Amino acid sequence: MKNPTILDVAKPLALLAACPAYKPSPLETRSLQDRPILIKDETNRMGLGAFKALGGVYAVAKLIEARVGRPLQANAYLDDSVKTIARTMTFVCASAGNHGMAVAAGARLFGAKARIHLAETVPEDFAIRLRDKSAEVVRSGDDYEASVAAAIADAEASGAIHLADGSWPGYTEPPRLVMEGYTVIAEEMRTELESSGNWPSHVYLQAGVGGLAAGIAYMIRSAWAVQPKIIVVEPDAAPCLAESARAGQIVTVEGPVSNMGRLDCKTPSMLAFEILERCADDWVTVTDLQAVDAVKHARDLGFSTTPSGAAGLAALLTDEAKLPLIVLSEGDVPDA
């Protein structure tokens, strides 16, 4: 697949090989509605409870590497020369929860600082967890888009490094790094599927700004021997990618607050949309009630997740895919 946005899975894999917290997340097979389903379980990724750990921690490391001026070696977080430089760096971002956790964890690993902007709708539990990762937390605005604007203004005023997971014209490299980290998920699955030969017919990828879905879809189209149908799943309160695909350009949507808090984004990432516009086969939405029902089904299957984490499962429950694959993207943390 020709793609102007180059994502190289070898780079995050090389960095993660030196990380003691890294190991592949499980790819489980379960039976649901009298058919098998494949479940990629991200609910305890690297001890942070969500797939975001791969993107945010990796992006922090690569941005520190750029400031250091040489490739980071194994155990770079123990290197005094690296830590001396990292201590002068502050990473700023907006977050609906999990991206901020990953940025904060990556910053703390190397001794850098993190300042995370949260909208008023983000549960206080996330603010507490971020502070436990030594991050400064700032409440900024009534919704995710307002917190993004606050993070941009913060970085411009303070000279901090803005590490967003969404992209727009003139701002692409940090979010590209975040997506590059997510390609590891698809590569882990490819390795197992090559061994088992049990390739899925459909892959359901939930999306907020679209980074996770794009990173996985990119790798599927680039590297998987058997090509599935790729379905992008969004809350019906925030179908920004579906509406952008319909319009053929980035659009911002309006809607109420969704209980799928980590997916409740009204404007997509430019880079993610560019990838998904080429790679996705279909765009669907799910309701808050469908997401809550999917959480119950996940629990019956032995997984503890949230409406955001179960959105792909919610879409699957309305479909008749022969051998579907879903990603449970986060563990059971309180949702807005």
C-alpha cells in the first residue's frame, strides 16, 4: 500500500525491546452468539490499562531522542546524560484520559515533566491517576476540543513540547509518532495470526480522533497476508471520521456528551483520516446504550472494560461477520 504517511513498526518494536514493562498483549478466542470472535485485550497494556501506553510513551522517548541528538540505547532512562536533558523538557497535551496517562508515564520514566489539560467532563479519577504519575493537571474548558485549544496555547506560551494524538495542518510529527507506536498492536496480532492461520474476516476499530484505528489499519493493509474488512466505529454523538469521509474532507461535528468518553471527539486527526480514508471499508456508529450492553457482554466473556473500550464489540453485536476481531482498548476505569 502506497502511503505518504510512513509508519515504521520496527522503530517502536526496537525501543520497546529495551522496556521491562513491555510484552505483547493477549489475542484471545471466545464464542459469542454461536460464533467465534477474536479479542485483542489491551486492558492491562504495560500496567497502564490501555493501548495508549504504546503511543504516548514511545512518542515521548523519540522526542527526547531528537533533543539528545543520538539514538536512545537500551535502558536509556537510566542514562544520566539523557536524564539531564530530559529534566529540561516539559510535555503538554490535552487528553480524555488515557493519552495523558501515557505521556505522563513516558515523561516520568525519563525524568521530564508533563502537564495535562483535561476538560471538565473527564472524571476526577483520571486527574488523580495523572497526578500519581507526577503530572500537573489543568482543567481546561467544557469539552475535549476546548482542552486541545488550551494545550496549544500553553505550549506556545511556555515553550513546552506539545504532544497531541491528533494532527492538523502544520502539526504532524508528534501525532505521527503516537500512531507509529500503535502499529505494534497490529504487528503482534499479525505474528499470532500467521502462526495460527485463523485470520479474521472483519476487524472493528473504535475511533476518537482516529489514531488507534489508523495505526492498526495501516499495518493491516501493509503487512497482513489475508485482508479483512475494516470497520471504523464511533459514538453516534461524535461521528467525526464518518462525516469527514462522507464530505471528503475534515469536518467538525456537533453532538451531546457520550458515555464513550475517550471516543467523544468532534474533530478527527488529519493524518488518521488520511490513512483511514484509504484503508477503511465501512464507518458505523453505536449508541451509548449499545456500548453499555457491550460492556456486559465483555464481562460475560471474562473481560473488564468500559463503553469506550467495548465500542468495537458494540458494533460487532449488530453484525453477522463470520470471524470478527475486536480490540478491547482499555480496562475498567470510570467513564464520564
